[in-house]
Amino acid sequence: MMRGMINQALREAGRPSASASARPAAEVPGSTTYIRNQWQARINQALAPKPSARAQVAVPEAQAVAQPAAGPAVTLAAPAQIDGDRVLKQVYGYLGYMAIWPSQWAQVTAALYAAHAHARGEDGLPVWQYEPRLFFTSRQGGSGKSWLARQVASLCPDGKGLVEMTKASLIDLIAQHATVTIGEMDVLVGSGKRTQWLTGIANAGYEPDRMTSRKVNGKVKEIPLFAPMILDGLDSVIHQTGEDLKTLMSRCIIVHVQRAPEGYRPPRFDREKRAIAAALNGRLARWMAQEVEDGIGDHIPELPEGVGNRPAALWEPLLAVADAAGGVWPALARGALERIESATGLPGEDEAAEARIDSALDSWGAQEPSWPDGG
């Protein structure tokens, strides 16, 4: 089924002919560059401002101009609204195809996290009160932590994966409003290898109005550190005794990853999958721009009973995204909160409600990724 969808997408885009090899990649139908340019053209067309109802004509000042009679009022059509419920289902299905998740609730969390990362103000900074870190961890190596982090990052704004980075490179990417993914945290900040500047930046970026500074052409430039961040590493990091690390772990939504079944081979993250991820990334960006305009950053979501202050702060952006999407997502998000935070059951749930949620999750996860269409 997956190959059929890919073939259909390639047929729609046009396959490259034997004579096309000498042409630039951007002009060869079916190439990665061509496909991405086609998707970008669609997105640009959707986002382009509508033409003015009346062309502006320059008139010489000395010339007398008769005022036209008042005509009927012209109402410009509003841009098409993005269906957040539909977009999240596509993202959830894509993530489920690309990886084996420790639970469906972890998969729900990943989809919501990718969406929340796109909610930015005009200054490029997140619109939230706090910016949680998403930490994939496991007891042993080879469990797929980095793969899961990579898939989520592919759906976030300008996702960048870093290993053994410098302080300057990390700050530069944050200044560019990238979503930074830092791998091998146990190596970077483990016992005897404490990198205090890294934990300091990761902690500071959890809250707005936290800055660093550098001199540019003799002038001091302030750089906001408030930004989403995805981490992965062995769970030895969780048990470290340093205060900086304890603080960082308390600012993370922690997903415990298990090794995939013996013989499992994840799908290739090839040009077709990358193009699909890029299309979903653009769809999330358009949806969140719509929600930011509607004030999603000011929305205070209802929390499950008994949720403490820190989990409430961590999950508030994800719950707000779920509430904006509507449908079954508000219940899914709160179910994920309770399960990821080691609570049990949805508040007031019954067997029928649980069955309905599981049925929805199973159906989305069974879908193979396909080219997101318009709407």
C-alpha cells in the first residue's frame, strides 16, 4: 500500500526521463528538489496575500479627478481554515508508520509536541508561558531513542540534530529559531563529563525572557534562549545528582523507550518520506499560525484532577494544541499526560470511552504515510 501511494505521488509529480539527467535537479520531475519545490509553491500560493479589490492608479497632481460613484461593498474571501484535527491525524499516522513507539500515548505526545513547536509570535519566539523539553530515554543503547527524536524533529520548525556541539553553534541555532535536537545526553553531561554551559542553556530556554549576549561589531546583542528542544540519552542522566541536571529533568516530558522486537527494520527515511515530512511540517506551520492569530497562547486548558504545578506547566502547550484541534484530541492529550506522568486512567473514563479512543488510535496508526492533500 505504501509503495502504491508513493508511486501515485511520483506519477502526479512526473517521473524523470532518461534525457532529464542533464537538466538541473530543480527542473527534473520526480527529483527531491522538484517535489519539494512543488510543495513549496503550493504552500506559497496558499499563503500569498490576496490581490487588492481595486488597483491603485497614480494620477498627476495638476489633473482634476472626478470621484467615482459609490459602488457595492466588496468582501474579500477569508483564507481557507486548516483542519487541525485532520492534520494531527496525518502526523500521528506518519509517526506510527516510521517507528515503533513505546505506547500509543507516547505517539500522541510526539504529534502534539511537533505541532506546539510551530506556535510562534511575530518575533519568532514561542507563544507559550513555558517551553517543555521532550526527552527520549532508555536503559540500554540501540533502543531507537535517536530515531524517534529524529522523526519528531523532521516535523518541527527547522529541526536540527546536534552531537558534541559547541556553545556558540548551539546559541546560533537557537537565535535562528531552529528546533534543536541534542543526542547522547548521557555522554555529554554524564558523570565526570559535566557540560555546565549545555545544561545552563537548556534550563534557561524553558522560560521566556532568559537571554545570553555576545558582541557583534562592537555592540552587545541579546539573544533570547526561549525555544523548544528535543533530547535523547540513556536514563543514567535522570539519576545524576547535580542540581542543574535535576532541574533539567524536571523540565522535560520524559518518554521511556523500549528496544524494538528482534528483526524489526524501520522504514527508510528516503526522499519520499522526507518530502512527506516536509509537507506535514508546512501544514502544521500554517495551522499553528492560524491558531496563534486566534490567541492559542492565552488559552488556559483544563487539567486532569490531581496534576501538580510542574506537570501542568510542561503539558499546558500540548493540551492547548489538543483543545484547538478538537474531536477526540482533548481526551487523548489528557490521557497521555496521565500515562506519561505515571498516573493511571483517564479521569471519569468508562469502558466505552476507552474503546472509542483506542479504536481511533489504532486506525490512525495503521495508515501508511501519503502525500497530504489540500484542505
